[in-house]
Amino acid sequence: MNKQLILFLFCILLAVAFAQTKTEETVNLFPAIDTNRLSGYIDNTGKMIIPVQFEGAQEFSDGLAAVRVNTQWGYIDTKGNMQIEPQFFIAFNFSDGLARVWGAKKGYIDKSGNMVIELPKGYQDQSDFCDGLARVKIDTLYGYINKTGKIAIQPQFQMAMDFSEGLAAVQSNGKWGYYNTSGKRQFKTVFDRAGNFSEGLAMVKTGDSCGYINKTGKIVIRGQFQDAQEFQEGLAGVKIKGRWGFIDKTGKIVIEPQFADVEFFSEGMAVIDRLKSGYINTKGEVMIDRQFYVAYPFKNGIAKVMVGYLNGYIDKSGKFIWGPK
């Protein structure tokens, strides 16, 4: 597997990890893979709580986790009991009480395993539910369905993102704007790029510069960055002259641009750089040296990392509690 493919997969997995960090309740269990490539679940001390037995395992969300048994995916509870029998070709995390599944039918199940929304064949793409709505693609356009499966916002967008804090970024005629959950345009569609709202602000790009707006559409941090990320824990990564640093909500630079790449802050730590990643604190001090092939955000005091092709978990001192030593 070449480095470009590894990096592509890393970006996808990190996005998933980011979504889970924001939405799921605290469950002190983490999927862990042994040397035989079988998975179980550890706690944040590295103690095995649910024994290694699964061909694949995802993180817990809404109290359930997807696991693979005999090539099929089902769901277990935090005790390791199978709550929804393995029967799906692909299974996603629960969000807003529903989970996407692909099997004999494609759609959404509830926590009892009932198929509550069966998607017609014309639906080419769909997302998890956020703020009570899920993004779907019908033919070439995106819209949103509600939890009964009915169209809540008609397919009309070239591109669309999930709802976050009651608003979703959508693209029409090459420009981006925001709609609310009632299907009303929040303000003019004028941006060349737009991000999710987080902590009351969203990144927008006009021309070559990125800045931030509030929920009324007012520019609160003027466009001045080459690139910019969402706010988490009061800070957002911004790119200036090819290097990444962090700003606060006033737009003040609090960590000077100096890194090749950064990820969002979680539990006071942020991943820096890729393919040889480490962690900094909110002062920009390197707390865990660059050494990991892949590194993920901290959650409940530990973070998943990769050394070569091996997975492990570290604590905030950088010590392994599970996996490679």
C-alpha cells in the first residue's frame, strides 16, 4: 500500500473520528486490534474490557458499536452483548438515534435493529442524521430527508454538507451559502467555499482568502488566511504563507504559523504534521514528540496512533497503554 493511499485513508478516518468526537456521549471503551488482526475493546487504562473476538470494530456511539462477525456487521452494547445481529455488508455509527446500513436493503435502522427508513434505489448518496436531517443525493442534486424518510428540503444543491448547530453549508450555481433546518436560506449564497458551524462560527472563503462568519452571516474575522479550519476549544487552525498556526475567536494569532499540518484541539492537545506526527498544547509547546505515522485526537485521556502499520493508544505523556512499545 503506497503512501498516497495511506494518507488518503487517514484523512477519511480522521474525519470520521472528528465527527464521533463531536457527537457521541462519553463511553470509556475503545476498539483495539491485536497482532492477529482481531478486535476487542479496552478502557482508557489499556485494560481489555470486551475480549478480542471481532473481525472489525468501530467506536461506540449512542451506546452501541458496530462489529464484524463472519464478514457481516452487527451492533454490540457496552457489555459486549450482541444487540443487533450481524447481517449488514456495511454498518455506520449511530447518530441522532439512527444508523446507516447497507445489506439486503439500504437505509437507516433504529437501536432495536428495525429498518425505519428504506431508501429507494434512486438515492445515490446519504449521510448520518444531524440536527434531525440527513443529506441525500438524488440523481445529480442534494437535498435532505427527515427521520420518517420524507424529503424535508428538496434536492436542489450541487453540493451539500451535514447540518451543524442548526445550519448546513450548500452550493448552488457554484457559490456556497447556508440553509436552516426549516429549508430556508439563512443569508445570501455568495461564498466560494464554506465550512460547518462550530462554536458559533464558520469558515468561509471568498477569492483566495478565508475568514469566519457568525450565524447572521456577518464577517467576524476578516478573510486573510490561505486556509482555515473549524473552531474547537476556542481555537482554530489557520494557514499563513504555507504554514499552520492557531487563532482565537477574536482572530488573534495565539500559536505562530510553523507547522506543515495541524488538526483541531481536543482535550487541550492537537495533532501536528502528518506521516511523522506529534502533539502540542494550547501554548504551541510540543508535548509529545513527532514519531507517529498517523495520530488521532485525544478522547477520554488517550489517543489512537499508528507506528508503521500497527495501531496503539497513548496517554497524554506519550506512553503506550496498548499496542506498539
